[in-house]
Amino acid sequence: MQRVVPGAEFTGLDPGVSLRDTFEMDSLDFLEFVEALAELSGTELTEDDYPALDSWDGCAARLMGGASASAQGRSK
């Protein structure tokens, strides 16, 4: 997140709130965030994942447990 929103304040941030709204990210900022998240996690993230990646809870769920579910959903 620091790559996209330098100086972002995380203290007291509800993990379920929209990251786009909280940090006032436009679509290009959000895309940069998703690309950085994919690079740092080593996980392939696609446009289908964007809704889940809009909160810290969603990011954690997608990266920890949703990876196989997401891949299965795309292969159907």
C-alpha cells in the first residue's frame, strides 16, 4: 500500500472497509496496488479478484484460502 499511497495511515483501520474509499484510490492506483500485491505474494491475481481485494480481510482471504477456489472458479 505504501507504494501506491505514500504516508497512508493504518492505525485503527477496520480490516473490512473499502481500501479504495479509505485511501481515495482511483482505478489506476488500485491496479498498481493489485500488481504490487501479486508481485510481493507470488500469486496470480486477475480482474475477477478485484472485488475481493478491496479490503484487508478480502486480501487475506484471497491470498490465504481463496487461491485454490478462485483458480477452480476460472477453470469451470
